[in-house]
Amino acid sequence: MKHIASVVLGLTLAAAGSAYADDQYVALPSYRVGPYAAGGSGFYGGVIDYFNLVNLSGGVNGVKISWEECETEYNPSRGVECYERLKTKNGGATMVEPLSTGVAYGILDRLATDKIPMTTIGYGRSDAANGKVFPYVFPLITSYWNQAAAMIKYLGDKAGGMDKLKGKKIVHLYHDSAFGKEPMPVLDALSKQYGFELIKIPVTPPGTEQQSQWLQIRQANPDHVILWGWGAMNAVAIKTAQRNGFPREKMLGVWWAGSEEDTVPTGDAAKGYSAMTFNTPGNYPLMEEIHKKLYDAGKGNLADRSRIGSVYHMRGVSAAILWVEAMRTAQDKFGKGKPVTGEQMRWGLEHLNVDEARQKAIGALGMLPVVKTSCDDHEGSGAVKVQQWDGKKWNAITPNWVVGDKALTRKLLEESSAAYAAEKKITPACAK
């Protein structure tokens, strides 16, 4: 019922923020129902909360932000339909964010023609960080490949050094989809480099049945299990690990397996479980502002106020921060106080510099890593943290941002993007 209420409230606010010619219009092919509703509703709720907060203060140099949602239910074909429906509305979308690897793959080849940039924050094609080949795609903050490299770096450091990984067994328990398979090139390369055995075990979506997989894990008796899950799969994995006597301290989740929605339903089973994150849990002045100016005034997007500042909500806020900063950056070049076009927004996303000083001014210092993009680097960071569930909340257990083997991920990125360019007959070059 809470998810349904969120949908209704979200649609109401989207309608209230209907676009005018002077607005900066953003397309949001979102999902607030279906098996992955918790992630979508939290993320897009955070996005819209930040948009509303910016609009309350007058917008971006006086330009108000407007948006429209279209329910995809995390279904790739519906996501493509939503993109086509939204992209030409209100004078044309400035940008799009589907929060789905499947949808992102489905619309990727249309973006350059449509001149609409797409962000894939923490997901999607990792090689899209090469802006010379993918000028309209921005896997901002950290990609799956850099996350996978950071996971192995963390496990190596935890063992006492990367050389200590030799002979160990690491299970990659993954959502059997493009999302789950994305980190494999990095994990395969690091397995060969450091001599650990990589055991790949797929889980059929939505992942509510995992008995056979955990029987395999029990038989393999690995040193670590990387849980590359999404939605209901995560809680089932944590509970099944407990039933099979596998220590949660030996489990390390992808950041889509590291939210309150993944751990709270499991009760005590999740205590000690760790996951990656590109947001540091904690209290920030910006989140207090959202509480006071939006939710105290009845203008918040989420029906359940307890979700404010949760992992998914904070992730949506972080995404919106980057988008708004890209709008500001684009306005600095193309004219303050005027809405920017999709092409101009693309330029703004490619020239981001959200450093610590800017984060502090926003009231979000340390919430996300420093993000600085360029034509060569549409990701802009590659840094992550590890957080652990103490039974009630997430706590960061790496005080500093963790960066894995970026030389390796860059090599793989160059090779993969070059193959894509050859296949699509693209001449790699920086867009003007």
C-alpha cells in the first residue's frame, strides 16, 4: 500500500510540476510498482524531492525544473516505450535516467540521434565511460567494473594483502541478466591476476528460489560470496545463507543489494552483512532541509517518511545533485537563467566538477565522492565505500573511498568501447 501511495503522490507532484516553455524538462521513465518497486520508488522519490527543493529556492538561476514519470515496472520493452513517449514532450527532454540496465541498453543507440543525454548512475554499460564512443551516455560516479575491482581490492586488503587472495574461493552469485553479467570481465581478469577461484552461480529473476544455488555454495565452501542481486533476490539470499549456516560476514553485496529494503525484512539474519555503496550513510544538512522544507510542509514525494535518508532515497538525491550541477555548468557556458537543450546538457554533464567545496555548499559534504568528468571519463570518480548492517542501520566501515585497479578497468573499457565503435561504425572523437 505504501508503494501504491508513493505512485499516486509521485504522479500528483509530477502533474503539479507540469512543464512550461521556461522550464528545464527531465524525462523519468520510473518504476514504483512490481518486484523492484522499493528501489525505484526510493530513488525517484529522492530525485523529485531534490528537484522540489531546488524549485522552492527559485530553480537553477531562476529556471524551474519540471519532469514527467512513466511507469516501466522495470520492464525493458515498457522502458523503451516510456522513453519514446516522454522524449518529445514539453519541447523535448533535457535528459533521461531509466535506472535499469535493460532499458539503458534498449535506448542507448537512439540517444545521439535524439540528442538527449542519459545518465546511468551506478549501473549500465561500464565502457560507456569513454565519451569519445558514447558521447550521450554518462555512467556517473562509479561503474559496475570499477565497483567489481574495488570489491576485490577490499577483500584483498581485508585478507592482509592482494597476494593473500591466491588459492581462495570467491562465489559470484548473480542475477541472471545483463546486470548480473556486467562485472564478469573484471572478475575474470582479477581471478587470473591474483590466483583466486571464481565460481559463477546464476539466479533466475526475480530470485525468490535459491535452494539449489546455496547447496552449491555449501558444497564449494567459499571464502567469500559476492551477492550481485536486485530486489527480492537479496533478502532471500541473506535468509538462505543463514539457514545454510553461511556467515553473513563473508558476504559482500553489490550496491543494489545494500539498502534497508534488503536487510530490514530479514530480521537478525542480515546482521554483519556488508555491501558496496557510493553514498556514505549518515545525517547531512541537505537531508535536514528536505525534512523541514518538504515533508514538514506536506510536499515530500514519499508517502513513508521513514524512508527519507535511506540508501535508495539518498542515491536519488545524489543523482539529482549531479543533474542540477550539470544544468548550472551548462548555463555558465550557454547563458544563465535560460533552459539548456539536450546538447547543452550533454556538455554540462561532460564538464562536471562537484568537488568537496561544492558539496559543502549544497549541504552534502562526503555524501558522495568527488565527481569530475571529461570527454575521456564520463564516470568522473570510480570511488566506493563499504557499509555494514548492524541490525538496525548501515554504517560505513571504510573511512576513506576505495578505488580498485583502474588501470585494468580502463584497459577493458578501451577494448570494449573500441569493439562497439567498430561494430556501429563510429569514429571515436570528443563531441563539441
